[in-house]
Amino acid sequence: MTSQTEPTAQPAPAPAGAPKWWGNSMTIWGIMVTALSTVLPAVAPALGFNITADLVRQLGDNVVVSAQALGGLVGTGMAIYGRIRASQPIERRQFTLTL
């Protein structure tokens, strides 16, 4: 009894110039950040939301601190993971820098 397996269907690569999902667009994210930082504070009071400069500053400070903490955590994890899976030791080579 011979068994033959049918080839599995692989998704076709997207042709050059094919549209991409909007969530992968740096342009869309830039527009959203711009709208939230410039348009929202101007329009929000008309809609009944009171957005003060102190509130925006506090939110910005919290985002910066969170991003720094997350960056430190990810960087540390990458260093540990990279060293664990490395097959060769790290060596130091001499180099010169001329100005």
C-alpha cells in the first residue's frame, strides 16, 4: 500500500505594489498620533471633554516612562536569549578609530 501525500497549499506571496492592511501602515499611525495630539485637544471641549495641558503632559510622561521600562525589559531579554542560543564565545578584536 503506497501512500501519497498531497502538497499543502502555501499562501501566494503578495505581488509588488499590492495593498497592505492599514494597521501595518506607518502613514496611518502617524495620522492617528497627529490627530490625537493636535485635533483632539481642540475639538474635545466642544464635545464636553475637558483636556488640560497638565493632563496631556502627565499622559506623555507616563507613556515615556512605560516605553523606557518596556525597552529595557525587551533589551535585557534579547541579550539573555542571544547569549543562550549562541554557539561561539564572544571575542574582543582590536580596532583603531581615526578622526
